[in-house]
Amino acid sequence: MTGADLAGKIARKLRAEGHQAWLVGGAVRDRLLHRPAKDWDVATDARPERILQLFPGSGQVGAHFGVVLVRENGAQVEVATFRSDHAYADGRRPVSVRFEDDPEADVRRRDFTINALLEDPDTHEVVDFVDGQADLERGVVRAIGDPEMRFREDHLRLLRAVRFAARLGFEIEPQTMEAIRRLHPLIRTVSAERVRDELLRILTEGGARRGFELLDRTGLLLEILPEVKAMQGVEQPPEFHPEGDVWTHTLLMLENLREPSPALALGALLHDVGKPRTFRRAERIRFDGHVEEGLRMAQDILARLRFSGEDTRQVLALIANHMRFMDAPRMKESTLKRFLRLERFEEHLELHRLDCMASHGELENYQYVRGKVEELPPEQIRPRPLVTGRDLIEAGYQPGPAFKEILAAVEDMQLEGELSTRDQALDWVRARFTTAGS
């Protein structure tokens, strides 16, 4: 069962029981734009306890706000009681809400007109109290009512406006844009987790370049990612970077992202974050140590925004290795194979391609490494060890720090194709490494 199927089923059941029920929010917006709809929501005058009676096994996800999560056959839909919100005290949630019988009251407390359309699940008739359909046709993100009031209610809406404009290719309506510019410091009050989630959506849902250009125009970029803002105006050697400064290079990479993982998108954003601090002009422009500085800075950024350990490890790996591709054709076979077996290597390869296409456009190293990936079977890139620590002990070697050196040396020879059997490997070890008693 799809979310759309379940939403329609819920709405029809509520109506059969004498309640109002409408599809609402992003799914309606996306359907009208002929885009795939993901999250389906239903708005109703039924109170939460009634919704729970009609849909046994459901759970309240926002008891105070009248939101019930209905699940069936792998699909889930949020069903919310019409409400009006009273004063907001923390820039996130209303102090209290009042359940309503009038859908218009519910619509007018929402964020943007394009997200406030109601749809009849059977006839697909759209009820529009805020001119949201006109804004869809004009390609405009406009706050409902007074923009400043909407943003002061929930400060995350400052970022959400940017996300919708970037993802949909829309403009932000002038008064709404002006309110964001005035109020952008309020984003500092939003939890790191909520900011992180919006940034990831900007980076991965499409329109990442536009999203970061809008973050810059609104003043939000300096508040959230001053390290990225610092890329602006940082020159690069034109023979390698004819596109311009570090900011322009990064924007081009974001523009070319195609359904990236969070880690790849963050890698594109942060791979050169160390350049502003390492810029110097010698015989030419240089960024000595920019990878190491970038790793330190990225670690701080990812920790500040509460990214998971898994994402952090992969982003740091992408940054640490992104300059190694230039050496790939000259790597020893063992070094190259170890490079190719980096975790999620396809993301390293794609980051390098994006890096090249956003600068000099030369893809020789990319083609060379991709060819090696296709040519070498997994068992050659990550072969079973020819010898183990147990084998070394049986051969008379004492366990200790030297084991790591010996095993790494054997693996090098194996990866180079010089050793292929256990006996060969043990003979090679005996010829080069003495036992404790010899």
C-alpha cells in the first residue's frame, strides 16, 4: 500500500463517520506540480481521541498538537486535527493550541502558501484559502500572512523557505525574502539537529547550488557555515582552476550533484574547506596543507551540527583522499589496490569526477581509476591473507609490534602479485625477518 492509498482510505473513512477530511501539505503541492509525492498528510475536524478510536493501533506523535500516526501495510500517514496556534515562546512550538472545526483556521497557521492547499481525495478538488495555487503557477515561495510573524513563530522556517525555493526552482517572494534577511540571526536559536536536517535536504533533494546561493543572499550561510562563507574571494591558480575562486568551484560541484548520499554531498561542500586558511602566494597560489586543515575544520563542523559517526567518518575519508587521484597512475600495485578498497569507494570516485568537472575538466585520472575498478576482481583488491599471526607463532616468531609490520609486508607482496601461496609467504618472511631465537 502506498502513502497515497492510505491517505485516501483514511480520509474516506473519516468522512463516512461524519467528519471533514482533506489531503494537505507537501503531497498536494507536489501532485499539482506533477512531481512525485512522498509524505502524505490528512487534516480533519475529528479530535485525536476519535482518530485513535477509528484507527486502532495508531499512535500519537504530537499529543499536544493533535497529530496521530496511522500505519498500514508498510505505509504511514499523519492525521492532524484542525487547529489554531497561540503564542510561540521558544521559536519552535506554540505555547498552546486550540482545536478547530474550520479548515481555514488550520490553513492560516501554516508556513507557506504552497504548503497550505487542501485536496478532496475523491474528486481532487483543491480548496485554497491563501492563493497557494497562484503562487505555484508563478513559482513563488510566500509566507502566509505576515512573514515576520511566521518566522518568529518557528525560526526553522527561515531555512525551510530556502529549501523549498531551491528544490522547486522557485523565487522567494520579496516581502518574505526581506523578512528572512532581517531575521536571519534567529537561526542561531534553532537546535543543531534541526539545522542539520534542513541542510541535508538542501544538499540532497535537488537544487543544492541554488540553495547555497540563497543561503548566502539571505545571510543564513554566515550564521550556519561561516567556514563555507570564507571560501568567497579566495583565488585559485587559473591553470588548474579556470572557473574562479573556491566558492565558485564548490558551487559548480553542488550544481552537478545527482541524488547524492549525505556523505557525498557533504564531501563536495567541504572538500576544500581548508583552502581559505592555507592560502598563500609564492611563485604561484598555493594551499599547502589544505587537506589536513580541512580535516580539522570538517571535524569541527560535523560535530557542531551533530552528524552521525558514520557520516562523519565517510566525509572525513572523502576529504582525506580527494587529492590522491592525481598520483593513481604512478602508484605501486599494492598502494593502488589499498586505495581502491576504501569503504564506499564509488563515492570517492564520484567526488573526484565532480572535482575535475568543476575545474580543469580533465578526466584522465578518473578514467584510469575507474578502469582499474572494473578490471580488478574483488579477490585481487582484497585477497584472503596468505599468512596470519597464528602462522607466524607456529614458525617461531614471538607475538609483538613486529607482527603488524611483517603481515603488512607480506600483504604488499601479495597485492603486487609476487606471492600467491602460504608456503611462499612463509619462506619470504623467514628470509627477511629473524625469529627471536635466531
